[in-house]
Amino acid sequence: MNLLILVISYLKAKPLNTLLNIILLALGIAVITILLLFNHQLREKISDNTKGIDLVVGAKGSPLQLILCNVFHIDFPTGNINLKEAERLAKHRLVKNAIPLALGDSYQNFRIVGTNPSYADLYQAELATGVWWSADLEVVLGAATAELLKLEVGDTFESAHGLSKEGHAHEENPFVVRGVLKKTNSVIDNLILTNVSSIWKVHAEHDSIEMVSKIISDTSVLVPTHEAGDSTKEITSLLIKYRNPIAAIQLPRYINTFTSMQAASPAFEAARLFSILGVGVEALTGFAYVLILISALSIFIALYNSLKERQYDLAIMRAMGASRTKLLIATQLEGVTLTVLGSLIGLALGHIVLYAFTLLVAESQKTGLSAFVFYKEELYLFIGSLVLGMLCSLIPSFQAYRTNIHKVLAGS
Amino acid sequence: MIKTQSLSYSYNTSKEIHFADLAIQDNTQFLLLGESGSGKTTLLHLLGGLLSSQKGSIEVNGTDLTKLSEAELDRFRGKQYGFIFQRNHLIQALTVEKNLLLAPFLAGLKQDSNRIDEVLEQLGIADKKYSKIQELSLGQAQRVAIARAVLNKPAIILADEPTSALDDKNCERVSELLLTVAKQNQATLVIATHDQRLKSKITNLIQL
């Protein structure tokens, strides 16, 4: 016999009450846990994916769309920019590094990105197997792409126009897989990388093929296989790394004012996106706290009522030698046991729900959300629920402390 | 050995109950006989250390209860006394065994399962060890309450109206039981009651 057995026996004696209190609290904690996991991982993903990209330059349109499309690869391009103009910008003195992106095609919902190998360097993506492309229509796959499409080095596939499976197929120009990247937990895992000219080739009309055989004297800084200053070719965007902090002030203004292109900062747009999402997150968090508040109230009422029913139990325990403090601790323990159970179940439930979500929703696998990540905030939630249990049982435990043996047992 | 000297208690300023000096020997049985409101429960609670702030002194086995701090009194109660009340006041949430284990636990004594078997055997309810309190008959529940009172081998058993709600047959049985277990466990038995039927069983009377 000890206090914990006593407390658990009391809780078991009222199973429905106990269950209700635990479920209420568990639901509140679970909602907060899910939001926490979502929010944290989303922020981590965003900062991982925007690392090394100070500015995205593309066709005019929505800056948020430009970022979503060219950094996170979840929206459609705003349009194309002229290669000649992009080259001029890439040579600007404030630009340290510029990576071209040519988008437009996909295979089985996985986006094909025409770029150069320094795009992979942004995400520290190294080859797991195979080699980098050396010719047009050769591709390197992201780790998740290779896994989900079950493609290996040497396999071929035909791309489709647009981002959906149903897009117009480019049957005459099949791609061949040359390499597969290691997993990086960033957006590159879900991409198919190739060179920019492959994208042009797939989209080129039959009559323009003769251009390829021309001898190139001055090659483009963005597309090494192509001639510099070609104003007939287009790409989707440029990912820019600043040379120095002054660039952050001057470069976006220069681009937006003096060119036909648009510049958008991933950090700024991500923050804007979060402030839009924030309203929903806050509403849900508020709802979760209301649940927790109700559960706290419910625990308090349950303890308060059962203390009244148990006044004889308390008096007899005092008569049997229990000190006031022992009864106070027992009552505190009862409240704390409820909240600790509730929060543990809630935390587990949060992770389980997220796990089920990643299993059931295919799109969430692409985002790389994981249910098996733990944050220190969860420890704070646990400690908070401990304190909550003590607060709920504060008044009841004081009642227990004040039990007057004589008055109760003399039975007036 | 229980000794009191010029003991009195007042619930409020107007009414003060004075108690005659007592001297109760070890291993004896006493009846505190008196009508309702005569202060027998008050006296029993004073003797049992359940009620303090009285005038006078109460000496139990060489210890003056009035000089003990509350915590010391709690410990003293747990080790020296067994209490039996008119209603059994068992803890419904616990089994018979756990109810009994509560006695040594709260008194800070060793929890001995053999002792539980022994006492349940003495009271003839050994088969009820793992029963829930709700499953017991009234008579069985009272036996469990008696078992709980004697479990720690207390020097003194105080009983408050243990028989007044019972019919003649059960009154006879419970009083026999109390006397037997008190003797078996070498405890002094003090019964506060207005039940005249007990007079035939216990000859030492304290009339209030």
C-alpha cells in the first residue's frame, strides 16, 4: 500500500469521470502537439530550403508565387524571363552566384528542373549512385523521386507538360537516368534535375533543331552549352546569392525598377506566408487552450465533489495516523496523476495523428514531415500539465488538509 | 493504562462538559455509558487524540496527549489506537486487503500480509480478503472494520456505538467479537454507547 495505489484506486472507482478528464486534457494537448510539430517542421523546411538563396528573380507576377514555385516547387511559374537579360543580371557586380532554373515539365507529378549542378550544391546534395549529366536529356533524380518512382540509373521515361500526370506527353524526347542523389531532407529530394538545354530541346519545334550544330565561341554564363547573349531563349528564374549586404538593399530595387523581371526574397515571402497561416494556427491553438481550460475545470470539479464524498475516508485516515500533509499530498497526487496521464496520452496522440497523416496523405510525404521528431516544447507541455494538476487540486487538497476528524466522525 | 485528570471540554463558552477523572487498566474492558448528548463521544475522541484543545490532562501509557504536537499525536494515534465506529467507514474504492493494509501504511508500520491473514482468520472472513467493499454484507463489513482496528496490535481499542444500530442477535455477536479480538490482541477496550444491552457483557462502567 502506498499513496499512488490509493490514488489510482480512487480514480479507478470512478472510471467514467476519470476517462472524461483524461480525454479532455489529452485532446487539448494533442492539438497543441500537432500544431507544434507542423509549425516547427514547416519552419525548419522553409529555412533549410531557402538557405543560400538570397533572392529569386523571375517574371513579374505574385512574389509569393515566385517563391513557392522556384524555391519550394509547389506552385506554377509566373512566366519566363529572357536568357540575355538573365545573363546580364548574373554578371552584375552585386551578384556572387546565380543559378538558372527552367521549369515546365514533370514526370508522374515530379517536377523536372533544368539547371546546373551548383543547384544541388545549394542543398549539399551528393550523388548516391551514377554520374552527373554530360549531355542533353540526361537526368539526376532526387532520393525520394527515385524511391517513389522506382527508377534506377539507366532507366528512361517520357516527361509530360505541366505539373500533372495528364499533361501533354513529350514522347519524341525520352529522358535517361544518369544518377541518383543522396537524401537531403530538402525539396531537392522530390525533383528531377537536368540541364537547361534539355528543357529547351523537349519544347523546341522540329524546325529549330538545326541550331544545335552551330559552333559556339562565347558560351553563356548560365547555360554552358549555349551561346551567350541569345535573346530567343528563355528560362523561368534565377536563384541569386548576394556578394555583400549592400546587395540586399540595392539589388531588388534595381531589378524591380530597371528590368522587366521581378525580384522576391524567400525569407520575406516565407515570413509573409507564415503571417497568413498564423491566423489559422492561432485559432486552433486558442481552441486547444479552451479544451485544456475545460479539462482543468472538470478535474477541479471532480476532485472538489469527491472530496465531499470522501470526508469520512479522510477523517478515518487521519484517525489511523495519517498526517494532514499526507492527505494534502494524496489529493495533489490525484490531480497530478490525471493531468500527467492526460498529457502523456495527448503527446502520444499528437504524434500518432501526424504519423497517420503522413501515411494517408501522399502529398505530405513529399513535404518530408516526420511524426518521430520530438521538441523541447513537448517537455514544457508536460511540465505545464504537472503544474496544472497541482493548481486544479489546490483547493481540494487544502480541504483535505483541513479535515476535522472529530466533527466528521461525531457525525452531526 | 489511561488516566485523566480534571478533564473538561467546551464547544462554546456557554456549555462546558466536565469529565470525572478516569483510570483504566491495561487489558480491561470498559463501557462509557450515557445518553445522547452526554458527551461520551467527546470523551472518547479526547481519549483517542481525535480532539484536542481541552483543559486537564490525558495520560496514555505514560504519554501526556495534551503535550504532543499535532504530528506527534498523528503518529501516536496510528501506533497505539484502533478505532471502531457505528458505521464501518471502510474505503469503498479499495478491496478488503487494501483497506487493511492502509492501517500499517498510515501508521508508518511494516505492511505484513501474514498479519492480515491472521486477523481475517480470527474474524472468520479469510475468504473475503480480495473482495470489494460493496460485495460485503453489513455484518462482514463490520468485521472488516474490526479487523482494521486490531491489525496494528494497538494497546487500546476505542469503539463508538458499535452495536446501537444492530438487532439483539447481531449486537450479541458483535460484542462477543470485540471482546474476543481485544483479548486475542491484548488490547484495552473502551466502548462508548447508550446501548444498555452491553451492560451484561462488560461490567466495568463509566457512567456519564
